[in-house]
Amino acid sequence: MITEEHLTGFLMMHAGFRAEFGRLAEACANPRDDTHEELLEEQLALVLDMLHAHHAHEDAVLWPTLAGRAPQAADVLAELESEHAVLDPLIAAASDRGMPLPGRAPTLRRLHEVVNEHLDHEERAVVPLMLRHLTLDDVEADKRRAMDDFGRRRVPVIFGWLASSADTGLLAASYADLPVVARLMFRLFWWPAYRRRFTRLYGTTAPANALLES
Amino acid sequence: MRLNVLGPMELVVAGQVVPAGPPKQRALLALLTMHADRVLPADLLADRLWSGNPPAGAQGSLQVYVSNLRRRLEPGRRPGATPTVLVSAADGYGLMTGGLDLDTGDFETLVAAGSAYLAEGRHQETAAALAQALGLWRGTPYADVRSEEWAQPEIGRLEQMRLDTVEGLAAALLELGRHTDVVARLDPFVREHPLRERAWELLVLAHYRAGRQAAALECLRRVRDVLAGELGIDPGPRLRELEGAVLRQDTTLLPPERPAAPSPPQRPPQRTLTRTPEQTTARRVPEPAADQPVFVGRESALEFLDEAAKASSAAGQVVLVDGEPGVGKTSLLKRFITTADVPVGWGASPDHETAPALWPWERILRDLAAAAPQADLPDEVGTFLSGGLEAIPASDAQGARLRFFEAVGTFLGGVGPVTVVLEDIHAADDATLRLLVHVASTARPGLLLVATFRRHEASALTGTLSALSRLGARRLGLDGLATEEVRALVREVSGRDPGSRKAEELRGRTAGNPFFLAELARAGEELPQGVLDVVLHRVAGLGQETTRVLELAAVMGDEFEAGVLAQVAGGTVGDLLPPLDAALAAGLIRESSYRLGVYEFAHALVTDALLSRRSRLWRAHVHEQVAGVLTRVHGDRDDRAAVIARHWLAAAELGAEPARMAMDYCARAARAALRRHAPDDAATSWQEALAAAEPAGAGPAERFELAVGLAESRYAAGRFDEGYEAVEQALAMAGADLDKAVEAADIAMGHGVWVPFRYGLDVAALREATDRAVRELPPSTPAWATAQAVRAVVLAQTGREDEVDAVASQAVAAAERLGDPALLRRVLHLRLLAMQGQDFIEQRAATARRLLAEPDLSSQLRAIAQLHLVADHVEHGRVPQARALLAETDALLRDLHNPALALQAAIAHVGLDLFQGVPDPARHYEPVRATLSFSDLAYFEVGMLAVRAETLIQEDRFGEEAEWIEEMFRRTGMAGLAYVLAYALADRGEHERARRLLRETPLPPRDYHWAMAAMCRLHAAIRLGETDIVREVYDAFRPFAGLLHVSGTCTTIDGAYDGHMGEALLALGDREGARAHLREAVRLLEQAGAGYWLARARQALDKCT
């Protein structure tokens, strides 16, 4: 039996997806210059890569596991999987570099809305199932998989992005769960660097966080 | 006439094999041949032929046989003529070889020659001779009589010679590095002749040198068993010694330095890399391993690569191959290079764990240095391959890197047509990616560069990929296999045809991923879920011990050393062999073709699967064990520091002790990365060291060293803003230790033409530290002199220009008193950095000249001093002298390759071209642009900005660009831009806002940007009729009468001060005064060869009459 705390990583990713497409939609409508455009492209590619990894993992591992343990949930899981398919064309349009960024801003706006609806649905329908049917081993394997998906080069930015998106409680739980070196790397280097990146991306200051700026 | 007996007897006449007759007749010939050139008595012959029991008519039969043989051996002999081959003498017969070629004779001659060559160390010739000798054998010698007792001694002698010859050939091949060849020859040989210890010895060496330590040990185990079982004895001393040496990984096992061909004289002498194991196994093409994954389909991808290879002969080609993990990127390229008829360099970034910076390139360069020994190996590449420089001075970090990058490009160009494969660049270190872009940007005809990455990790590569696509790189996306290909693959792996419906179903399930499919096919049954589960299922099938060993190995990374793994697993290498063999046979791991005793997982997905079930705590403990063993075994090796650090870091949460080890090894890894031209990667390692310092409980003194390291690496990487943050951290940790504080403060000064502070940087920490140092340190110490010199720079930065000269002079005087030339050069450099702006024109030039007169001046400082003198020449209107000195500086920079200084020189060229009206000034940026670091790019942006602004002035188009100027002003807050904006707004009729901007924005401090700002203020004021301000700037400019208006080191040259003052007086209605200034301006600008500003001064002069 697991508790909500064990799903911190999963919910952190959701928080990241919920926030970032909206931010990107706004900034991409009017990039300052080439450098800004390049940075936005990079951020967008990163978040889309992560969305792909998240959904791929759900479709290949998480949903089949849950369906195996809770056969009555098969329908709702199939529904969620089909929502992934609805998102695909939007994701494809958002990553089409043939179209200049400002031209993709409306797609990103739409993606922001659809992703949030999808995540609402997922959290309503699946989180209770996960709490009931996943084991600690499953959770541990998921976390490891997520770290592999992040990759060494991207970890600093991904951590920053998630921290800039999560609410205080979720962030505190997730931070406490990190190995000590990662926690320190994050506080000493990754978060300050991400705050600068956030400003360069969105022209405003990243949400302050008492936990990380003490 | 030729007689072959090394096999069934063959009599060859005129190139035709002729039958030698019935068995007894053939036996007679064999008998005579064995005793060639000697006469054997007839009764002895009969005795042998009839096995000691000749019948009555034996002698008659013998004569018939002799006569038949004579007809065959001498077909041209006239009847009655005396036979010369099969001769009769006294009571017997003899075979004379004078007129007969015997293959045994040829064999013995070749063997003798081969042995002589071997003794002389001429291995190539040895191998040729012995291979030819063995080629004569067609089976058992004298096969026709092999069961006759009398034949045994000769057959035995020949057989013995053959065995010796096989071993001799193997020895020569081993020396030639042809390990596969040796193994291929000796493996069946020792099975047939298991007691030949020499052969076992050579086989062991061949396995070992090919990097298959486990196979070597396995051979030793087999020979021990055989000898004990058959003879009841132990292996001889040589084999026992060999066994010990293999276990110790003794370097004597490696081949001695071996110039296979006489080494070309142009090869630099310090090239010691022939001693490294990598070198000995490097080859023209990576050997297609026996366990090569099954390969189907991909015709169009191979065609794409073939075409790229063809196109590369006209212009270098870059191909980017992307796809999901397991889709077959590696298999495709392995298949491709087997058909490539050019040298191949192959390097991969490890997906799990880590490797030293530039590791993939190191492998590529080693491959190619071995495959193309004729290619000239530039010094920088040779040094890199033999362990890198001892230390690279911070001032030369970027230059040294670019020189190395250029050298790699030159080397690749010299190899001729070549294919370079860089695998898994999504996991690459920063330096590897930079070198990739550099090589792509300088690719010469003949180079085909192929890089692979995982499709959904491409966001780690956005910058690299866009740089490569700008350079014309082409993308080759690999998707899943089609149904028929799935069917073929499954058929090949499992030996069963799944049929097309089943294949379609499998394709749906695996998305046609060949790795997934092969694993499924090998697993041989229906399994649920994903690829990792299938892999785990297969692992479980190998038994508990194998699973345990593989899980431990997976923690070690994509590659693991058997020796280290044995210690982690708590046993001997011998214990590991059965589980490793099982895993090898299952295709889950393979022996590394690069390193001794190293295995690698067949695919990163196998590692993923093995690690997927284990808890974080379990992994941390195994990491700790691995780290402990690696530290014992390789703890003193720089090239392993990064790997060891990675394991300690993963164990750091277990306590202070592993955390401290992590801290130490991260610091070592950082230093090693700096020596490998990877300052960005070094910075990451320093950060990790600082993070580990907390749980390690390290004190401030230790942390200070780490923060200083971080600061230096960031400056070396050209990341000045982040470098300054690290300097602040170091200052905080230095605390009351003022020597340390000064050391940290000095780092913040950088090594360039300008102080590396962004506009408006808050340098309070630096000011406090150096103020205190100057107050409290004895003035007779070097630290005091440095502190004072840094203080001068800080004063200039904080608007206290009036104190700069005196403070900087004190620093110089202190350094002179100490008689320390290096210190003196540094404080003179800092004095140059401090004396920014118009108020120091003369002092700056004097300091630059003083610096140039110093002995042992580095090329960097010489270039810096010369760039300041270029600006000084221009200020005084001596443009031709400035151009000449700039050309001299260019020559200096061509050898130095310092990108930051090259940029400053380019900026000066652009400024001069704009000033003199030379078209297309921005062309000077082309050669430098690609080489710039992060912060250089900021300077570059400023340079481009200046070009645009100057162009707008010259074209009088500020009004059209008000939005752009406003945005620039908002971002930088530079006062000069406020005035430019006022100018632009005035143009557009927005007078009120323009006036407000002008009145509310005070002039900046008299720093590098003051002159430009004041000039813009003046012209905006003239437009707006703000006479007070016009007068104010006129007064401010008066001290500079007679000079040209120069910003920076010629970033812009805006005419002559007199021109601006003339326009000011015109606006104030003083035509007389204006005329005097403008005449002077016209004179100066004519002399300087000015374009726009001369015309403008003439126009203004016309208005004065």
C-alpha cells in the first residue's frame, strides 16, 4: 500500500506539464530575438520530450500494470490512452520547426488547455487506482525510469522546470526525497541557474521558493 | 617433374597429376623419397614393401615397379639411356632429387627461412614464409603409406616440423597484432594437440592482447586440466608465469614497442601511445563480432549512407542518425562500415555512468592513428593521446582548446578518406559536442561524420543539432521494421518462420524495434509487457548466480572490468567465468573490443532492465563497493577519476566517508577535464565536489579550493557571470584568510582585453575583500600588490575613476620592489584593465608600451597590449600605423587561436572599416564567430550592436528604429542608449518624451562607454534645441580636441572630437568657433582616411560661412 507521498514524482511531472505550455504559448508569440527563440525552442523540445516519455511509460508500463491488477479499470485506462492519441497531433504541430515559433503559439495555447484537461481526468480517475494497486517496488522502478528518461545532460534544467511549476507542499516532498548530493546540487547550482534561465525565457522572475533560497 | 608427399602422393608432370601406379609401386616411391639421394639395397626394399615377408617373386616385382616408375619420372628418356632420377647402383635403387622437385624440400627451405626471419624480428616476412610452408600441406604426409611402420619416423618428423611451424607463424602473427588470426589458427590446434604448451601460451597472449582477459584465463584453466588429466603434471614454468601475469594485468604481456613499418620521420617523438592497449587493438574496421546482432532490412538507410560516403569525396558530409533505443542505429552503422573501404574511427558516449571528457573522440583518434599510420599526427593530438598536458594556464585555456580542435581537424584531413562514427551523442560530454561541431564546421573532402542519438533525448542537443544543420548536416531517421522485415528477423533469430500474421502482431507489439524483437524471439515464449520485462525474463532464465553477477555489473555501467566485478561480487575472476559465459552465450554482454578484461552490455536497454528492480539503497551500497574496489585498483589514474567520482557520488548519501571520497575524486576529475580541454565539464565536476563537501563535513579551507576551481573553470569556459558567482563563494569561504581572498579576487579579473564584468555588475564583495587586504596585509607582499591592482579595476567599475591611476601605480611600484617579473606583468595587465575610458588615453598607451618591453611576455599579453596601442594610434589619427599593428596582432593570434582575443581583433577591423567606409565590414566576424564561448558571444552581440548603431548614424535612420533602441535600452540600462532613443524620438516628432529622457538620464561614469554616451547626448540635444546640454557636452569634450573619438579598442570610431564640438558651436550660434573646430576635424579626418565623418565635417564646415 502506498500513500500520496509516494506519487510525488508523478505529480511533479504533472505540475510541470500543467504550467509550462501556458508559459511557452505566451513567450513564443513574441520572441525578443534569435537567441531567445533558440532558447524557447530548446525549452519546448525538452518539455515535449518529457511529455512523450511520460505518456510512453504510462501506455507501456503503468496502465497495463493497473489493468492487470484492477480489471474493472480497463475502460477508463483505455480512455486515457486514447486521450494520449488525441494529444499526438498537437504535439507534432508544436514540435514542427518548419513553422516559426509565433505561428505555433496558438497550438501551444491549445495544448495547454488539452493537457490540463487530460491531467485533470488522469488525476481524478487514475491516482486513486495507483494508490490502491501500486507497490513500493513499482514506485521505485518508476522513479528510476524517470531519471533515465531525464538523462544527465538535462537533469539540471528539468529539476528547475519542475520546481518552478510545483506548489510548495509538492516541492518540499519531492525535495526531501532526493539523494543528498542531488539535493545540494539543486539548491547550490541548478536552481540558481534555472532562475536565470527562467528570466531569459519568460522575462519575469521565477516564483520564489523559501525552501530553495534559504 | 614434381613429387608432392605432404598429403596423398602426387606426381606432377608438365603441370598434370599423373597416377603413380598400384599401392606397392606407390609405396616403393614413398620409401625412396623418404630416403632421397641415397641408394637402398633391393632386399631391404623388398623387405619393407612386403612387411618383412617378401614372397619368392619379390625381386621381379620390384624391377617391374622400378621400370614403371622410371617411365613416369623421366617420360622423355630415350630407351637405353641411363636413368638419372630413379637410378640403379650396385644392388639397389635410389631416388635422385637433382631433376625432381619435392614439396618436403620446399617446405624445409621455407621453414628455415621463416625461422631465420623470426630470429631477426622480421615478423611480416616470417609470417609470409611460414604461411606459404604450411600451404604446401594437403593432409597427412605420405598418406598412402601412413599405416606402414617404416613410414612412421619420417611422418612423425614432418608432423613435428609442421606443429613447430604453426606455432612459429602464430608467434609472428601475434607480434603483428593479428590476434583474431592467431586465435583462429590455434584454437583448433590446441584441441588436437592439447599438450603443446607453447601453443597454449600464444593463444593466451592472443586472447589477452585482444582484450579478452576472461578467455585468456579460460585457456589457462583448460591447459591446466588437460595436463593434470593426461599427464598428472602442472603446466610448465612459462605457462605458470603467464597465468600470474594475466591476473596481475602485467604490462609485459603487451607487445613491445613495435613499429610495424619503419615509422615515418615526421612523427613527433613524444608519441608513446603505442604502449597503450587501446592502440594494440585499434584496427581499420571494428571487427564484426561473432555475437553481432541479427541484421535485416535497412536497405534505404544503407543506400543513404553509401551516397553520403560518395558525396564526401567532393565535400565533407555530416549525417545524424536518430531513433528510439533498440531501433538498430549501432547495427546499421556496423553493417555500413563493413563495406566502407576507408579507415574508420568509432567512439561512443556511455549511456550509464561516465567517462573522461572527450572519451569518444579519444577512441576515434586512436582508431585512426592505428589505421592510418602514414597520417601526420599533430603535436596537440599526440599529446592528448599520451595523457594530455601537465597543466594549461588559465590565460591559454580557450586558445589551447581551439589549437587542439584545429589539430584534430588537420589530422582527420591528413588521414584521407575516412569515416568517423560518434554514437549516442545525447549522453555526450560538452567538450565532445563542441569538437563535433568544430570538426563539422571545418570538414574537408573525404570526411564522412556520422553521429547517432536517441530521438526523444534530442532536446539535450538543441544547440548542437541546430549548429550542425546550419553546417548542412543531414538527418537519417530510423523507424521500426516493416512486417516482412520483422518476419525475417524472427526467422533468423529463432530459426522458425512466424508467418506474416504473427509477424504483423509482433510488429504491433514492439513497434518493429529490432532489439525488442530479437529479445522476444530469444525468450521463445509469449510474455506480457515491455522490452525490459522480456530482457529480465531472459536474465532470470540464466539462473540466480548469473542474475546476481549481472545486476552488480549493471551498477558498474555500460562497461565493466571482470577483475573489478570479481572483487565486488566477492570472488575470483575464475568464479565469474561461468556466469559471464552464460551471459555471453545469451548475447546479453560481449567482450569489449577496446580494453583488456572489459565486457560491455549488448545494449543500454539491458543495463536499464537489470537496474529497474533494485532499490535506491541497494544501488547506493553497490556503488560504494564498486567505488572502493575502483579506488584500490585505479585510484591513482586520472583517466578513471571521473568514473570513480561517479560511483562515490552515488554512494554519498550513505555517510560522510563516501561523501568525502566523492568530493576528492570529483576534484580530481575536474582537474583532469581541464587538462583535456573540457572546462565546462570540469565546472560540473567542481560543482559536484562542492555539493559532496557538505555531507563530507569539509571545512571552509577545503571548500575554498573547490570554489576557486569552479571559478577558474567557468572563466576558462568563457562563462564570466557564473565565474564571478563562484568567486563570490570563494571569497565567502576565504573569510579572514586574506591571501586566499586575493587569490580568488584575481581570478575575477580574467585574461582578456577588458575586465570580464557585465554592465552594472555588483562587485561589492570584491571591493570589500580587496579593501581589507590592502588595509591589513603588509605592503611588501605579492598579495598586497595584486590586491591593490584588483582594487584599481574595482574603483574604475564603481565610478571612482579619479583614484584609479594612483592605486594602480602603487600596485606596479610594489611589484617592482618585489622584483617578481610574473607579478609585475600581471599588475601591468590589471592596470590596463583599470584604465578604461577617455581620461586615461596617455597612461593606457604608456602602460601598454611598458608591458611590451617586459621580458618573457606571453603571446596573450602581447596581443592585449598591441590592441590597446592600435586604439591609441587611431585616437591620434595614425590610422595606417594602427592598421599595420593590427595586422601584426593578427599574425600573433593566428598561432595562438585564442577566440576571445581574435574577436577583439575582429572588432577593431570592423570599427576601422566602418570608419573608413570599407564595404561589408561584418565579414571580419565570419572566421571567429563559430569559435566563441558563451561570454564572447555577449561581446560579439555588443560588436554587432555597435555596427548596427554606427550604420544608423551614418544613414541617419535612428527614427525608424526607435522600438529596437528602446528594447536595447530596457535590457541594458546603458545611458548612451537613452540618448540614442531621445535622438530617435526627436526624429519622429516625440519631442516631449525625448526631452524628458535627455534631462532625466544623467551622464554615466567616465568609463569605456562615457565618450559614446556623451556624443549621443550632444546630438540628441542639438536636435531638440537643448542648448544647456549642448554646452555641457561641448565643455566636456574640450580636453580631447585634436583626437579622434574612439570607443573601446576601436569598436566604433565616431569621427573627431573637433567635429562634434564644431557641430555643438554651430548649434549654439558660434560660427567662428565652429569653423576652427571643423577645419581641424576635416584636417584630422582627411589624414585618417575617414569616410562618412569626413563628409559630415565638411558639410558642417560649409554651414559656417
